[in-house]
Amino acid sequence: MAQSITTLTSANFDETIGSSDTPILVDFWAEWCGPCKAIAPVLAEIATEQAGNITIAKLNVDDFGDIAMRFNVMSIPTLIVFNKGEVAKRLVGAVGKGKLLQELAEFLPNSH
Amino acid sequence: MAIHHKVLIIGSGPAGLTAAIYTARAGLLPLVIEGEPSSTSDQPGGQLMLTTEVENFPGFPEGIMGPELMTRCREQAARFGAEFITEKVTRVDFSSRPFRAWVRETEYSADSVIVSTGAQSLMLGLPEEPRLIGHGLSTCATCDGFFFRGQEIAVVGGGDSALEEAQFLTRFASKVHLIVRRDALRASKIMQERALANEKISIIWNSTVSKIHGDDKVAGVELTNTQTGATSELGVTGLFIAIGHRPNTDLFKGVLDMEDSGYLITKPGSTYTNIDGVFACGDVQDHTYRQAITAAGSGCMAALDSERWLEHQH
């Protein structure tokens, strides 16, 4: 079963980040951003394949600009990985699946 | 074992997708290795993926959004049986037939190859660029303009893309400085007129950006006058780069004939490269016209050249 991608809002952001048992990757995106659309399928695949290892979540910067500002997001897509509630990694710009998995390797179990 | 196709198309902008539509309709079941997501124009769909309204593509009197146009071209190719792989080719070997291309460890082979890898945005080449990209420095106005609401920002460049970006950014920014190397704009007349008429755009002539200030985000730029060498400071919180493109031909160095600038060389009036059976179309071989419609046109030429060439084999 495909694991769904968590949708974050101002109402659940802190709670979700703070209480996540796994590292959580937050995709800061917007409807009008082409590269954001291009990586959406990549993130969906990773959400399914890595279910239980990493949580994939998305935050619409149009709707929740205050949260984007809190994390100094000035370019989208920006992907921020939170581990135990702390910012553990930040990636700016769209990348392919191979490159993204490399960047996320430190958060994933060694499964080949 | 290599995965074999009659036609392999590398790249998926207007040129590659038009070649895919034509070869697919001809029953050649092309494989398109379309590239992978990126925030530069080196991505599936190509440069149009980073633009907004396309007003000059025939058939769309109201204009069409660049990404929408490319999505439609891709669907059209898929409808006739083109196959897509959303990866980047990592290596090619055109020294013997069938021609071969690899995506990391996976090998593909083809009787004929169409190269349509396009071009990507040039950066300024300043050491602070990698640190500040995504922190006020951007190559994608449509992605990042939103974050500069009410701020004073700058665009570097004097061509159509620079003017389009400047124009677009005035939706958000309080002021957009256009930093132009010469004392004239390269852009088309209609774009120039629009920019000059826009009160929010002010042009700084004969200048280049020599330094970008800021530790964790852009906090201004140093300009150098190209005539006098004098430096000055410009207080902006955002900097957008649109100074031109370079062809995506690193993959073909030493394999296909190219100009010093990296553009592939094709036989005049055709899409033939120096290797029989390998064709090139779109911006990767065109630094003169560089339009979506000319790219699409040459993509059609490459498809027909490839089709006819294949018929004469065996």
C-alpha cells in the first residue's frame, strides 16, 4: 500500500515535526512552481518505498508563508529533513531520485 | 543485456518531444530519456519549464504557460507510443552500432540516436554563488519571485529571458533593477518596450555584478562599471541571473563534433552530426534562433532525417 504524504499546516506543523518517530522530510512547495511539480512523483515514490524509515510531508508556502519564513525558505522547492524535531538537512532546488536518495542515505537503514 | 529501441531520443524539450511525436507516429516506438528534475533548465521539458506565459507559439492566441505546453507535447508523444525514462544519460558510446547509452548501470541501445539535450542557464561564476543559491540568489523567477514581496531586487542580463523575469518579478518586488553589461539590450523590441514602460523596472547600464554580499542570505551586490572600472554598491535582497545559456554537451565531448562554445555542429540544412545515424536538434545545436518553435521545427527535421536514414540501412 502506498504510504500517503502528510499535509502540514500551521495547525499541525510543530506537533507533527516534534512527535515524529522517523526523520521527516518537509517539501516546501507551491502550485505555481514547475520544479516542485517535477519532484512530486519522486517524493511519492520515496514515501512508498521508504515507508517506516522516513516520513514525507509537504507544506504549501502560499498558504503558510509564516512557516516558510520561520525556516528562511526563499526558494522552492526547498526540502528540509527534521530529525527528532531538529533541522538535520536542507536541500534547495529540485533533484532526481538517485541524487535525493544519496542525500537521504544518512537517514535510511542500509538496505540494498 | 541492453534494452534496444530503433530510435533513442536524449532530452525532452520542444525539439526532443517533437522528434518523439514524429518518430512515434512513424511507428518507430522511440525511447525518450528525458532527463531528471532540477531547478535549472536542464530538466524534463527543458527551458520552458521555468517560464510563464508563452505568447509566440503559433496556435495559442491567448498564450499558454510554458510547463503546460511541454506537458501537452509529452502527452502527444506518449499517445503515439513514445516511451519515457525520467533519468539522465550518464555515458554514451557511438563508436559502433547499435549505438549505446547508459543511465548509471543500465544499458540502452538504438539503431539511431537523436540528441536534443538543450542548453542551461549560465551562472556568473562568483565564488559566493553556491552558498547563496536559494538564499536570495536564484535562476528561477517563477519559482522564487513570491518570496520577494515588497522587496528591492535585481536581475542580471539584457536578453529576452532577463526582461521577462524582470517583468514577472514586478508582480512581487517593490523595485527591480536590471543590470546590463552593455549600453543596449539584446532583447526583442516588444520586450524592451514593455520593460521600459514598467515603472518598477530601472536599468543600470554598462555594469556587471562583481560580488554578492551576505553570509546566509543576499544582502546587496557590488557592481563594476564595464567602461570605467569603477565599483558601486546596490542594496538588494534578491538577485536573479539570466545572462544566457550554455549547451548541455558535456556527455558528447570527444564523440560529436562541436564548436569551441560547446554547441554541436550539424550539416547545414539538416540535423546530421559527424556520426552517421546520430542526429542533433534544438538549442544544443542552435545558438542563433533558440525559440521553442525553431527547436520544435528542427526536432521534426531530426525525426524525418532519422526515419529516412533507417530506411536505407541493412
